[in-house]
Amino acid sequence: MSLKPPPLSNDCFALPAGVDWTPVDQALALLRDRLGVVTQSEIRPLSQSLGRVLAADALARRSNPPLPNTAVDGYGFAGPVGEGEVVLPLVEGRSAAGVPYEGRVPAGHAIRILTGAALPDGVDTVILEEDVNCDGAQIAFNGPLKQGANTRKAGEDALAGSAILAAGRVVTPADLALASATGLAELAVRAPLRVGVLSTGDELVEPGEPAAPGQIYDANRVMLLGLLGQMGFAPVDLGKAPDDRAGLRATLDEAAPKVDAILTSGGASAGDEDHVSALLKEAGALQEWRIALKPGRPLALGMWQGRPVFGLPGNPVAALVCTLIFARPALGLMAGAGWQEPQGFDVPAGFAKRKKPGRREYLRARMRDGRAEVFKSEGSGRVSGLSWAEGLVELGDGAMEINPGDPVRFYPYSSFLM
């Protein structure tokens, strides 16, 4: 039976009294503290668990390996063996993977044994066949050889009943191998987080359609839908809404039962046509976080019928940065994967820049010849810079002067994936 988490409250995004500009780290801390898991748990076979978030620890049903076995082809006997020449008679038969030897090997005797085979009774040590001369009746080799050489202990990889995978982990192909090796056929995983993407604005037209003067193609929706899919969420295309409050309200009402969270782009400021902010304010659940961030504008956060709404800027560069820095960890938390911070790397700068204090900045960047180079223009209207880049360089809140070779923090786009 699936377990449903509690709903989020309408005031979960409220800022403390007196807060004006919100530093990036404070905004991230507020999201981390106020959001929670919203996805339900379900049981799925291993074949349907790849990329899903574990809802509970996975416990091994059987130890791996289940019995002591050999790591090599060779001959098994009871060790240890001292220095000097050793000659041991062979017992008839052999032990192979899946076809174990059912008898007991007497002390002072040896048996032919193949990689992965269970150790017969009376065997705890194996010598490599390359180190042995054999005439079919006995073997000869030189010691010394430690007791337990070339063998694997039962359960040395995983013990029955032990936790092999932790709740909140995103299941990988290697995890499927471990689960199968320890006797599991299914896992308790969370349903994928359904994230709706909605574009707003009369000026938007679909890619490929005729564009009249003053109209632009909708770059954000296709970008955000693709990004969410890459991140491991279930993207839901909510289309585009015109600058009409009633129409936008109807779109949100229809979307709410189908999704767990909503990303909107455009209409999230305080202008006459910013209907996303207006509707969230009418619902009594709007907070505009004026985040000290470049590129970026106020991030509108609110609730619509119990679903968190992230109101992103309409500019594609700012929309992508806000999604990576704020929406990505928040959505991962809601999906049950916990709050995940992207992995950054300190690398030499391949550029020079003087930065003013007061805002954190993210520059479109890529690695070349061991250095981080940045896009030729910081203009947030240059969509080509997003495609040119392979990640972001983060510049801290304070003033700084960067010269080529100085260390900077680089976040590859791949570090934002679950």
C-alpha cells in the first residue's frame, strides 16, 4: 500500500519580517527547511526501478557470496602451507560454479576447483593452477601459502538482512546488479515527481510557426522540459498561456491535479501583465524573493491548490540559472532524494573580471586546456551562451578581482543531475 506524505502549507515560502534582498545561501536554506517529500511510495520490479528514488532502505535477502568460494581456477585444500616443496594427492571430481563438490576433501588432499565454485568441506585455501604441476593423480607446488589465499568469504560483499542501498538514493544500473545478486526482485521506490512547465506571454509563438513583428519563439518551455527529464523528474507540458488572468487561472486549475509542482516562466514580477504573481497573490500564497543574484530577477514562489509554483524569469538565461540553483535542489527534496548540492570544482580561471559586491554571479562557462573560460558576453539575452557553455562559474557575494590563473568554482551542467 502506498504511503502519501502530508501536504505543504500555503505559507511555507513566507520570509521573516523585514527581509528585503535575500542572499543566495539564505534562500536555499529557506527552501531546504520548508519543503518536504510529496511523492508516494510504490513497489516496482527491478526492471522498472532504474532512475527511481528509493523510498526505503533495500535489505539483502541473501548474503553475497552465499557460500565461501574461490576467486581463481586452481586446486583447493586445507591451508596454510609452509615453505618448501609440497605434494598433495588429488581426490576424484571437481568443484565448479553451480556444480559444487558434495563430499569432503580429506586433510592432506587437494581437489580441482574453478573460479566462482563453492569451497567443499575441508577446503579453505586455493593455489593458482599456473603455480602447480599436475600429473592427474597429484599436484606439486612450492610454498609458502597463507590460509584463505585466493578465496572469498561468505557475505564479504553483503550480509543477509543488511542495508545494501539507502533510502533517497537514485537507483543506478550498478544498484540493480547489487539488488539482484542479493536476492531482491523488486524495490520500494517513489513515484516520479511530476513537474509541470508553463510559459506565459502574448508575445510567444511555438517553434516553427510564423512569427509576427514583436513576437518571439518560446525557448523556455522546450528547454525546461528537457532539463527536467535529464534531471530524472517527469516533465509535464502545460503549454503556454496568454496574458489573460482568467485563462491563466483556468490553466492552473486544470494542471494542479496532474502535477506535483509547477515551473512558470514570465509573468512573475509586478508589472501590469505579470498575471502569475497576481494570481498567486489573490490565492494568498505569493512570496516574491528578491534574491541577490545575477542573472535573475525576483523569484516568485507560491502555492496553487497545494502545488508549489516556482515563478521563473522570462529571460531564458535567468530561467535556466534559477532552475539549476533553486528549483533543482528543491524538486529533488520533494522527490524524496534529499537536498542535493551540486559538485563544484576549483579550477584556474581563463578570464579576467572585476566584480562588484552585493550579488552572487553565475557566468556561462566551459573548460578548455585545464582552465574555465567564460562566454564573451554577460548579456542575459544571449541564448547562444547557454548552448556554448558546459556549466557555470560561481562568483561569491563579495567584491573580487579575478585574473587568469586565479582559482574559481566551476559547476558542470552534469553536476545538477540527480
